[in-house]
Amino acid sequence: MFVFAAIFADVISPYGPDARFGQNEPPSAEHWLGTDSNEKDVLTRVIHGSRLSLIASITSISCAVVIGVGLGILAGYNGGRIDMLVMRAIDIWLSFPSLLIAFLVIAALRPGWPAVIIAVALINVPVFARQVRAEMLALKHAAYAEAAIAAGATPWYMVLFVYLPAVSGTIWVLATLGLGHAILEVAGLSFLGIAGDPSNAEWGAMLVEAKENLHTTVWPAVAAGVSISLTILGFNLFGDGLRELFSRRSRAF
């Protein structure tokens, strides 16, 4: 539902994202979720906010997949000293709290959505690296992999056409589950002001604005909070479904 809303936000939203009405109006037939302190329709901001939240989350997880899978394959395929160096680096990586990683990125760049995307990507890299490395260690000793090497397969062929297809199911499941965490992390960093312009239609920015007016209106905070929760729940259920699907296929073979 929220992916659909993000794609077709310009078509299905009842008003423009910058249209102004009365301040803090309660839910009504004209404004199903009321209006906020900036006189904007809350439903419209929720719909348009789904686009920015999902784009940032999907982009950050895609970057995390590329970096994490690359490191996992590098460590698992080579083993030995390279494996030790990569995994010790990942252990050090994991020792940094998520917020500290985000603040380091902000210190290196500046507040804005690129910084949020990079920070969330770096936070999620170890998840993919460790899981792919563990699977690679098992795949190296699989009968079909040893047969391909004996037949003269090059390292690049093994990685691209043997190992990657074998771990693709795990990557898809982790990426789908990671999207739920990324949405929460993106909203959290936006709530802290790291995303830059707080006037953008985005769920974390909506929560920042709503907390200043909780004593008078609650619907903007509820709308943004429920949207975040439902989207995370949806991606978690989708990830669980993918995991069950790949599990049934592996049992079938």
C-alpha cells in the first residue's frame, strides 16, 4: 500500500504537498487526517512522505547490499588472512553505535539526505557481510562447486555464476527485512534533524513538527507513527514470506 502511495503520490493525494488550509483542523470529510500546525493536509503529507522515506531506505539498503555482499564474498572465498582482516574490520564496525556512525558521516559531509542514506547504508553493511561470508564458507565445499573448479572454472565465473546465485535467496530475505529497519533508521535520523530541511514531506520530519503541538493535536503524530509502523510490519512479513518460499524450494531440491 505504501509503495503504491509512493509511486502514485501525485495522482492519489487529495491536495498538493504545499497547499495550505486552516491550522490544526480536526479530521473531517475534506481532511481525513486533519491539518497540521503549518496548515497542511496531513493525509497528503503522509502520502508524499512515503515517497521520500522509501526512496531513502531502498537506496541505503541497495548500497549496503553491494558493499556487504562484496566484503562477504571477498572474505569467504579467499579465507585465511584476508578473511581475518575483513571480519576483524566488521567486528570493529559493529562496535560503533548507529548514532555515532551517523554523526561521523554528518561530520564528514553535512546534514541532508545524502548523509542519511550513507549513514543508514553503513549501519547495515555488517549484516550482509557476515551472513554472506558464513554461506560462502559452506558453499566452497559443496560438491557442485568443487566439480566446477575441477572442470576449470575461473574465480570470476565461480563468484558470478555459482556462488552469487546460491546466496541470492539469503540476500533478498535480508534486504527485505533490512528495509523495515532502514525505514525506522531514516525516520529516526530525520527526527534528529540530520536530514536537513524539516519542511520536506517525510515521516520523521512530520514527527518533529507534531511533537511541538501534542498538547493541542495528536493526529499528525499518530498518522506518521502508524505509517512507519505499518510499513515496517509489511516489509517484515514480506521478508518472512520470502524466507519461507526459499526454504520450501531448498527442501524440494
